[in-house]
Amino acid sequence: MEFLRPVITVLRVLFLIADLWAVTQGVVAPPNIAKNRERALRFDKERTTHSSLSSTIGDRRALQLIQGWCSAYEQLNLARIAELQASEVEIVNQFGDLRRLSTRKDQEHFWAEGFDIIQAGEFHPQCETVDVVFINPNAAVVHTKVSYPHGIRLKGGERIPPYSEIHTFVIARNEGPWLISGHNVTKQVLP
């Protein structure tokens, strides 16, 4: 039965992402999804104060993980980013390409591909965590806005104009530290 927990967690994340997408697209959720959402909200209200205390601790640890990722990202520290990821991680980049990375070497190589074209001294992303949604005490979805207000200068002299991204992290822990197990990037153009 223990093997079902990660599967159920992934399914919950997928349903949450689909529900969030539907809301942003103006699609009304079918009645059974709305009923499930209402039931989940009632369940959340019925939790004890000890549960909210543990979620506060969980919030802080989740935020620390994402702040660590943001710091490593700003420093172009691919080894540190890989340390903050689970041993197997799935990343969907801003172009919609899915990458399943199952080794630290693969993870570092993925980040090196992007970092190799950036002019290091000219890279100044700004991270702002928007929210943390706990699926259960050991899994959460974190939305972080990463902005590039001055654009990105590339090594060849070209410059990518200012834009921002929403990074959706799926984080989890299994009797250890919180780690990133999924990462989705959605590009937004700044006005």
C-alpha cells in the first residue's frame, strides 16, 4: 500500500494543475469537481490547530527549499540546483518540452545547457513565491514568479527582452529533506 502514496500524490497534483488551468481559461468545473473542492475545503476547516502548526512549519521548509533554488539559479550554480532536486525529476521548460532526469549528471547537464549561453555577470532573475499548496503533509505545489526585468544578456552579445515566468514546483519529502520532484515553467511577456 505504501507504493500507492506517490501515485495518488501525482494524480492529485495533476488534477490540481488541470483545475487551476481550467479556472484561468474561464472554464467552469464540472459539478463533481466543484463538490470535491467543497468537501476538501470543509475538511481543511475541520483540521485541528496542531495541523495548522505543522503546516506553518511545512510552509517555512517549503519556502526555504524554493528560496535555496532561487539563490542557486541566480548564481548559475547547477550543482546546487541538482542537490535540491529529487534523484529523479521531471521538468517542463518554457517551450513545453518534457525532460525526465534520472541522475544528478543528467540534471546538471540540463541546467548547464541553459547556463552556457548566458552572460554570467548580466543574469539577475528576481524570484517571488506566490503560494504554497499542500497536497498532504509530505507533498506540496509551490508557484513562484521569476522575473527578468532587464532581460537576459547572452554570451554572443544578444539580449533577450524583459519577461517573467511562473515556475510551478512539485516538492515532496520522504523521511528526509524537502526536494523538488517536478518543475514546470510557463513564460509570460512583460508589458
